[in-house]
Amino acid sequence: MKKGFTLIELLLVIGLLSMILTLSFMTTFSLVFDTALRDQTRNLESGLRKAQSVAITGRGGSSAGVKVKEQGFTIFQGDSYEGRVKHFDRIVYFPVTMSLNGVTEFVFQKESGLPLLAEEALLELSYGGDSKEITVNLQGKIESNL
């Protein structure tokens, strides 16, 4: 009697292993995309709170805000991104390029920290087929759907 594996047994094992590896790679990439999106949403949410804090404390003697771009965001001092005091800028880069939809500039009033908005603002960040939202309401509450 011969010892060993038949060709059919080897092909069956190779086929099963390839299916398992394919599924694990797909799950891993999905997890990587989701983690990157959640991390950048948290970073941006933190940046918005930092700008609000700068406006409330009056550091720099003016309003403060955040300008969001696909590559990152800038925390600035001033009544608008265009009219900002550039040497106060704090630039934070995203490790990946995000797709943006909605309001991309948020300004918080000096001392009160209330946003200069006509209505609640929504910013949607997208990456890898998934998306997260950050909202800023008229009372200055900053929330995300993490």
C-alpha cells in the first residue's frame, strides 16, 4: 500500500486554502479602510473642538476655525480662512486622501465659541466605499456618527 496524497486531495486543499486567504484579505482591507476613516474622523472632530477652544479662550484675540481639504485640515485664527492670520495656522495632514461632501469651513466666534453658521452644518468624509459624518449645530455641539 502506497503512502501519500492523491492529486485530487492536493487540489482540494489548495482550493480551500486559496478561498480562505481571499476572504481574509478582503476582510483585512475592509478593516484597514474603516480604521483609517474612523481615525481621520476623530482627528477632524478633535481639530474642530481645538478651534472652538481657541476661540472661547480668546488666544490670538480673534475667532478661530477649521478649513477642511481632501489632504487634511488647517486650524486657523481669524473670521475666515481667506482672512486668517497665517502664522497661527496648524496644519494636520490625513495619511490618505479623503473625499469630502458638505461644509468645509467652520468658524467659531471669539469668547462664545458658537459657530458662524446659518444652519446646522454637516461634513461627510468618505474613504474606501464607507463614509462618516460630522455635524456642528448652532449651539456649537460637535458630533460624529462613529
